[in-house]
Amino acid sequence: MTRSFDVAGLTLTIGSIVAAVAVAQWLVMLIAAAVSKEKLPQKGLRSADLRMIISSAVFAVGWIGVFAGTSTAAKTNAAAVVSGKSHGSCSQISTDMASSVVKKKLGDPDEVRSEEDTRGPGAAIWVYRDSRCAVHIFDNKVEFID
């Protein structure tokens, strides 16, 4: 579960706050190194350059930590969005197949829409969202498949 906060109409997650802090500290160190009036030593690095290298390492670790955690959370959230039901493929069914056979192959539909007003009694559309298809039933037989 990802914690989030609403601030001034924006939704901020812990990851976005950590990323913003990492970017801010890195930019401060970059500017400090750029405007430093310290002379170049004969050997080694200026202290401003050393701070910039350390800051870059902290930035990289923070960035990787935020986005490695985000991708794991995104996968978890994506799995939660997918329906708990799993249907087969609509390629397993054909026209004139009995509706009972369709239910055996694909399971119960996610939604049933009546089409009795437009196509007559016994007409319905069975919608299978995860298979992204709709089966048009007429008199307990498959009439066509979208």
C-alpha cells in the first residue's frame, strides 16, 4: 500500500517526496560546486567537488530506491485492478455454439446486456472484459462475436 498526502490539491506519495528531496539536495550541491571559489589543488579534488560526488551518489541511491519501490507497487496495483475472474479466449467459441458450451469454455460473463428491445426475445450480449470480447446470444445460441 502506498501512502499519499493531499497538499494544495496535489496528491503526493512518499516516493515523490523522497525524489523531490533527492533532486533538491543534488541541485544545491551542483550549484555550490559550480560557484565555489576554491582553487584547484595540485593533487586530488576540491572539497566542493567531493561534496558533489557524494551528493550524486546519494541522489542515485534515493532515485533507485524510489523507482524500484514504485515499480513493485505499480505491479501490485496493476494485479489488483485485474478482475478476479479469469476467462478463456473468445477464439474458443464459434457461431451457432450453445450458450451452455460458451459458459463452460469462458465462464460466467462480466456483464449481460439485454437486446430484447432491438433484436427480439432471447437476445442478449455477454461481455467478457478481460478477454475484450462480446458474445451476442440469440435463442441460447451464439449469433456473432465482437
